Amino acid sequence: MAWKKPWGMTEGFLIGGGLIVVGLLLQVVLGPINWSLFAWPVNLVLLILLVAFIGLMYALRKRVYAFEWMMHSSAAVPCLLFAAVLTIVMGLLPQIKTGGVPWLSQMLSFWPFVIIWTWMMVISALAALNHLLRWKVKEIPFILNHLGVVIAIVAATLGNADTQTLQMTVFSDMPEWRAIDDNGEVHDPGIAIDLHSFTMEEYPDHTPKRFASDITVYTEDGDSVQGIVEVNKPLKVGGWKIYQYGYDTSRGAYSAYSVFQLVRDPWIFWVYLGICMMLAGAVCLMLFMAPKPVKQ
């Protein structure tokens, strides 16, 4: 029967299903996750508590069977399947801030999605800690993979609250320092943009082929950076990525202003670090599994 030791895949799927149900109840009662409540320094406090909790779970693994079980594949495989299904749904549906499929078009604020990936992170952290404390060279791929998963998930989740996306409309030769968010609130991003010129290349049918802006960005420290900004080719200044976002479509190539999108994600380094660790773990695994030359 289920719940008799040792636990297996059945318990893993039951727990995963239970977490999904809990997430759905939270979604109905509380609504989508409001990430702004977890902005700095709240996310730092949560990170410290999370690390302490995982350490406590590992220390009590011999007394609490569930904690020990979470370090085995019978816990990891069902969790991975639940996470994969939710992630596939996220990839198939357009993720937009309003509209779309209720709940599923705002997956990053969907309680079941966040809870399942948090469960995945805890399982990975316990497994990585267990192998790290039993250090052996052959454990390197496993440790890199699991620590990479933990770092990427934690940084992407807790860092989501600190991610800022603003829009700034800048007229030619009129430096602008004000930007607005999706709610129309005015912000001071700590940089000013001076638009020198706007250029556009068109196809024979007069549809835009390429449009770009020649700008100078000034920081609060008194520094300045000049560069060309175009679609998908941002300029990085003062922790911001500045994208070409729009222009006066009624005037086309003669637009007197440019609209820029400013994006800042202070946790992105850690997300990339986690991904790189997972890739390094995969490479190490292939190297360690490579067949050894046969001695003659």
C-alpha cells in the first residue's frame, strides 16, 4: 500500500498531485502570485531562510524519512515529469500579462507552476548537498547539474521580483530621464537618453526593414555612453539593457522620436551561471562516460 516504507514512484506522483491541488486552491483564494511583494530585500531574506531550511532538512534526514526519500529518483522522476508538463504548456501558450488562457497564459504567476518548480529545486538541493558532502571526483557531473538547477531556479524565481521593464519616449535632441511602467507610473531609472538621430531602411513595398537610433546615455555617476540601438541589439548601460522599441509610425523614417524599452534584471548573472553549470555537468558526464582505451 502507498505510504508504507520504502516510498516509490507512487508516493512521488501522489505528492506531486497534492502540490498541484494546493497550488490551484491558492490560485483561487489568493489569485496570481504578486511578485512585487518579494522585491529586495524580502527575496534576500527568503533566500537565507530557504538555505537554512534545506540545511535543516538534510540534518534531519535520518529522523524524517520524507527528507531522505527526497534525495532518491523515486521523488525526482515524478517531480521532473510534472515540471516538464507545466513547462510544455507554458511553451505552447503565449505568455502575456493580460488576456489569453486564464492562469496558463501567466504561468510565472501560476501557483502550481511555481510550487512544482520549488519542489524540484529542493529535491535538487538535497541531492547536490548529499553528494557534495561525500565528495568524489566521479560525483562532479552530478553536483554541477543539480547545483546548476538550484541556482537557476532560485535566481529566476526570487529575481523575478526585482526585474524592471520600463518604456521611455525620447524626442530628438531633448534628453529624457523619465520612464513609465506598464501601469503608466513614472520612474527615474537613473539614466538619461539623448536621441541624436533615427534611421529606417525599408523594403520595396515600404514596410520597415530595419530601424535604429543613434543615442547617448548619461548615468548618475557622470558617465556617458554613445551607441546605436536597434531591435534585438540593445545597449547595456548602468545595469539596464536599452532596446529599440518603437517610433512615430505616422512619419516613418522621419520620426521625431524613438521609444525605448529599458530592462533590468540584477539576478540574471546567477541564472546564466546555473545554466552554465548544468552544461558543464553534461560535458563532464560525457567525458567521464567516454570508453577507456583497451590495454594491449
